[in-house]
Amino acid sequence: MIEVITYAECLLRVPDEENYEHFIEDELRQLLGEIITEQIVSIDKPVRNPANWSLETRVLAKFILNIPEHEPLKKVEDYLEDVVPFLKRHVPKCNHIASTKIVQMKRALHTE
């Protein structure tokens, strides 16, 4: 398992302009397992996306990702290209990952 601690700026769909902060907090706080929300740094006011007319808000959050290893001999840094697709798959209502800043990447050792 590759553990990644990262800040990510995401564009998330919201149902309406009322209570959007509460909606985002609930969506991100319920994440468990492969991705955990450690901290929500900021949530912008929602705007209408002119391309698809969805209501989106820009969210900056700190996540802990647990990316499964497919090749045990692959170097940890080779998993860099997997971070953004992993976030897009696991962050609910995610339209786009605008940017990421990786704080730490490491191979999690399982001891039993």
C-alpha cells in the first residue's frame, strides 16, 4: 500500500447555492478507507460551469490516500502519476482536480 499525504484543489459539484459548505463537509468527512479527508482548508462560493452548467465549488483539502500496490517492486515515486486519477475516482462529486501538492509518499509496511 502506498500512503500519500497531499493537498488537492478540487472542483466539486453541489446541488444548490444554499448550505453548500455543509454539503461539502458532509461529503468529504464520510470518506474512509482508501481516502481520508484530514483537513478542509477552504470552500469557495459555488459558480455555474459554462461548459456543462453544473454548479461547482472550488475546495482545497488535505487528504490521506491509500493507493493499492499492483507491483511490489515498483518504486514509490513511480506512483506519482496515479495520484490525480485516484483522487478523481474517490472524491465524491469531483469534476476536476485543479492542482495537488504532495507532502509525503511512502510505502506502508504491514506488520501482523
